[in-house]
Amino acid sequence: MDEKKLSIICFSGDFDKAVAAFTLATGAAAVNYKVNLFFTFWGLNILKKKQGRAFIGRGFLARVFNFLMGGSKKLPLSRLNFGGVSPDLMTYMMKQKNVATLPELIDAAKALNVNLIACEMAMHILDLKKEDLIPEVKEIIGVPSFLELSKGAQIIFIS
């Protein structure tokens, strides 16, 4: 039987889009899909080790961009962010309805062996190093390697 595979490209650093990506990833992994999550540009914010606003990166502009992004605990809602309070309100609503929160989905992805991958080009542009990311990121690869890894997979782009 052919291996079931799903590859998700996470371009966005928005809270609701991260929830969607991790919901799809964990749902697929739970029914035995091999899942790759490829984080590029603003999506890399989800994988940062330092939470909150931190000047990481090696150049002035990279440090400013990385400070402004703020890590997975500072992801904005894509619409109706209301000065940053909406992700907290959405998390509260998720808990009230017994729906997995973003931190719970990220933990589930780790437990289900979802392959967390960082985009080499975006890492280079933002002057990030592997040690800036959570330890579960096993690979930093370029698009050709990601496409090879995703051969035969359903590919979803979340922007």
C-alpha cells in the first residue's frame, strides 16, 4: 500500500493560520499520514525558541524584524486582532469548547512525529541559526529538498 503523505507550507505567522496548519498536520498524523510542516518567512516565527520579543539574528534589520515578530506566543490574529488581544480571546474560546489550543497542537505535532522543517532561504534572509529554533526542528532545507521530500504528497500552502 502507498504511504499517505501530507506536506504543509506555513508562510503565515498569523495565529489562526498556525492553528489551521497544526490542526491539519496533527489530524493527518493521527491517521497515519507522514506529515511535513515547512516553515518559511513569517511562519518561522512559530518555531522560534525565544518567546516574546527578542532581538535575535545577526544583522540590524534581521534583529528588528525578529523583535517585531515576537515568537509563537505573540502571533496576531489575521483579522480583527484588536491590538493583540484577539489571540488570547480565541484561546479562551477554544478552551471553553474543549478544542486544542495552539500550544497543545504544537505539542501534539511533536508527539505524533510531525516533521518540522525550516526554510533555508528564509533563515538566511532573517539571519536565523538552527539554535534560534525549537529543538524539534530537525532539518533546515531549501525548496528543491522540500519538494523531493514531498514527492507523492498532497501539498497545502497556508498564507
